[in-house]
Amino acid sequence: MGAAGRRGNRRAEAVVCAHMRYRKLGSSDLRISVVGLGNWKTYGGGVSTDVGRRCIDAAFDAGINFFDTANVYSGGAAEEFLGEVLATRPRDSYVLATKLRFPVGDSDEQGLSAEQVHRQIDASLRRLRQDYVDLYQCHRYDPATPLEETMQALTEIVRAGKVRYIGFSEFSPAQIRHSLELSRDRGFEKFVSSQPQYSMLWRAPEAEVIPLCRENGISQVVWSPLAEGVLSGKYRPGAPPPEGTRATSERMGETIGSRMDTATLERVQRLAQVAQGLGITMPQLALSWVLREENVASAIVGASRPEQVTENAVAGEVDLDETTLAEIDAILVD
């Protein structure tokens, strides 16, 4: 039991349990670690192969079994990296997820047409050195392709044994409902996962997506739970970003600027005081906040150093009590 879960001892230090927690992924039979490891902008791209390999080793050591990637990450190099590193691991020791939707490298092929679904899963399997992936996700909705066509093709690759389960990322409530209707009425495979952006700083999924998914056997595997590192507390208002951080990287930091305003950074520094009082780090506070929501099966983190992986993994063992949650809201919610 984590520190904040000890009722009546609000400021006790967090306790690291011996085993990672796991949650069932929607209506599937997959059980995935509540902290997952992604490789957007990192492995195969912004982080060296040697460091990336050590991060993967640290993940396995910490009990992380869920690895998330996409065909578009680093132009396919992210999948190639995972394929190389995971080749030495038993296939039943990890759950592997990838995605399709956007053009890979210099290709202009994109979308969720039946042709692209069949072509891109084969290309991903080659790069990943796999016979199948556990979870195949639509990276975004494709307005140019009828959802019926996409789900028919996804059903075909599941039944061909190339994919075990299917998911989506950033679908609207209406699009989710449409997919559920198609699965019910046409016998298509049903989505088991939703991958939205979700963090203390971005709570949009709470309004409709999470309740809708909860009612229909769909779990969240959320991205950017640390708001691209802003919720690590390492960026201070009025000070330049520390050297070696994502914000100083040309390759990894192009989207973080919108989160670096003074007001946000000042609030994050107040959150750091909450974490300190609990005896945990800011990343652990941010991740445990996301995981308080039981519909979140896993919070996907990125890491550029092995010690970050180890630190993040501890978050799954920290329970935040109502007093702490109210204190967080008092800082962040206007």
C-alpha cells in the first residue's frame, strides 16, 4: 500500500511494493502493467540505442510488461528498435501495442482504409519482428474512410492471427458509439482500449470518453500523463530549461512549449510541495493521480534514462487519499 493510501497518516512516506500492479484491458483477456513504456520521440529517435536498451531492461526489472509504439514514430525506427530489443525476450513476457493512421517516413500513404490496414500491419510486424501484436490501434479517426470499412479490415487481421485486440486513440464520443453499434450489428471485433491524452493538466476525457468507455468494456491507456515532462517539476518559472531535458531537445521538444507558460509552471511548483509532503516524487504524484481512475488500465510514460523508468514504475504503488486529491484540485482547478 502506498503512503497516501494510509488513512490517518497523510504525510507518511511512500512504500515500494515488491510487485507491479496490473489491470485488465477492457473486455480482453490481457493484463497490463499500470505503468507502460512508450517510445514516441525517444527510442529509435531522440535516445541512443544503448540507452534505449537499458531503459527497456529497467522496465522489465520493474515489472512493466506493456510497451506501446506506432508505425509513424521516428519514421518506423521506433518499431525497429523494439523489434531488435524484444527479440531476446520470451513472447509471453510482454504485451505489445502499435498503431496506424499517419504516413511513415517519406511515404504519402496514410489513413484507415482497408488497404492501409492490411498493408501497415504487415509492415509493422516486419519491423517489430513479430508474428502478431497484442493491441493494434487507430492512431486517430480517419474522416476520409467509413468507419465500417476500417472495422471490417481490423476484424480480418484479428481473425488472421496478426492482431489479438484492437483499440483507438482520441476518438470522439460519437465515433466511439458508432464503433460499438458496428460491432454489435455487424459482428465486427470490438475495441477494447482508448488512448487519450490525460493528465492533471488535461482532463478532457473525464467529461464523456471515460464514462462511455467504462460502460462498454473499454479501458484507457493514456498518453502524456506527465504532460511531456512538465509535471516532473524540473521546469521552473522564469528559468531556462535544464540542459539535457526534453524542452532543450530540437527533436523531442517541439510540442512542449505550449505547456511552459509561467502560470502553469508556478502551479506545478506548488504541486511539488504536495509530493514532497507525501515522500514521493513529482512524476510519481502525477502518475498516481491518473491511476486513481480505475478505467485507466495503464499510463504510458516516456523515459530517456533507465532511472526515470524505475522511478515512474513506483507510481503504481501509490494511492492518493481524498485530502490529497482535494489539495491538487485546489492548486490546478480554477
